[in-house]
Amino acid sequence: MSQPKIKKLTQREMVLQHLKEGRVITPLEALQKYGSLRLGAIIHTLRREGMNIETNYITVERKTFAEYKLITEQQQSFLEGEKNDG
């Protein structure tokens, strides 16, 4: 009897799952955890697919890198409410 085939997740799927768990991701983390050398390209694809992803730039010892976070609909509604209250 043959073993059932287990689908290997793509880098895009792994990054999306990571973000959906409420975690942020940086290029170094994407490389270490998922073998992705092109996190920016994955983020671009996810945004084209309709994901609302926020970019924060972090500078450490004169080196700047991006940190990405998925903004959920609930978070977006809260932020829009704050704008209207202010």
C-alpha cells in the first residue's frame, strides 16, 4: 500500500501562514525559516492577491531592513475608526 502524498507548502504559502498567525517577518527570518531569498517578491505577490500587509523599516547599526505584518480586517476597521474619532 502506498503512502498518501503530502503536499509540500510553497514559500509563499509558508510566509502567508506565518503572517496569518499574527507574526511579523523579516528577510533574514524568511531565509532562515523558509529558504526564501526574495521575501519582497512574495510580499508583492500577496499584496496583488489582496492581502493588506504593512511594511515597517527598522535600522540597526546603520543597516535598514523591512519587517512585514499582515493587517487583518478587524485591525483595519479599528484603525479606520480611530481616524474618524480624531
